[in-house]
Amino acid sequence: MAVAHLSDEQLAELGEGFGIIDSGCKGHLNAADLKRLLRSMGLSKYHRPDEAALNASIAEIDSDGTGEADLPEVIAYLAKHIATDQRDYGAYLAQVFRKLDADNDGFITTCDVAQICASLGEEMPQEELDAMVQEADADGDGRVSLDDFTHMMQEGEPAVPKDAVGGHTLGGV
């Protein structure tokens, strides 16, 4: 089973959701229950799936063909799909980063942000430009790397500066 792709928090959330939906404590979910679970997980692919996509997912989850799925089947399925969603999101963030890196030097600087603002017809004071870059700049070099950007977008806060933890970043990409 591909559980290595799921964090302890994700496994706990999945187990809790499974237990809530399996109100009869049968240890398995039928197709209707699986639909509720998939919708409740909030994965982009399943957040608003159509009926055909849900039925295809249920058929894939129910690997033994019993018409029901137990927790290990659900975990194996979601581990695979959560990892795919995370890779897709990382690729999307890298694409956005490249668009924001106006001079294609591998970093977002105040000059890049100013160029983007100007192209949108906005003028921003230098202090605000500096503050925006500084907020996402984990190592204090005055520019935002792809790692800084990705961490900021995924975690909602800047990465821990490398020198703050003995040369290593925490919670990287």
C-alpha cells in the first residue's frame, strides 16, 4: 500500500472521515458512502466531481469487486491521487513563478514585481515592493527563489531562514 505519500495528519483525517461516514461501524463503505467521503476530502479532482467521475473512482477504489471499500483500499487510492494532486500543484506554482520572474534569472525581485505592476497599470511605492519581496525572502538576500515562493504559496508563510536552523530549511518543498 502507498501510505508513504500520506502524512500522519492526512491519515488521521482520512481515518476520522471514514469512521464518521461508516456510522454503522461495519468497517467498509458502500458506493453512496464513498461518494460522501470523496466529496468531503476536498481534493481538487473530487471536490465537485460529476457522477461518471465518482463512479470511476469508486470502481478503482473497490479493487476486490465487492461493491464496498474498506479503509486500506481507500487509503491506497487516495495516497496515489493526493501525491498526483501535490505534484500537479507544484508544477503549477513553478509555472506561475516563471511568469513572475520577468528577467528570467531564477528569482523574483522588486524589479520583477515593479514590472508586473506596471504592466497592469499599477504603480507601487518602493517601500511596498520591498516589503512584498522581504516577506517571502527566507534567506534575506533581497530576492525570492522558487523554493521561497513555493513554500510561501503552500504554507501561507515564509520559509524558515537557513541560518536559523543550522544551515537547513524546515518544511521545504
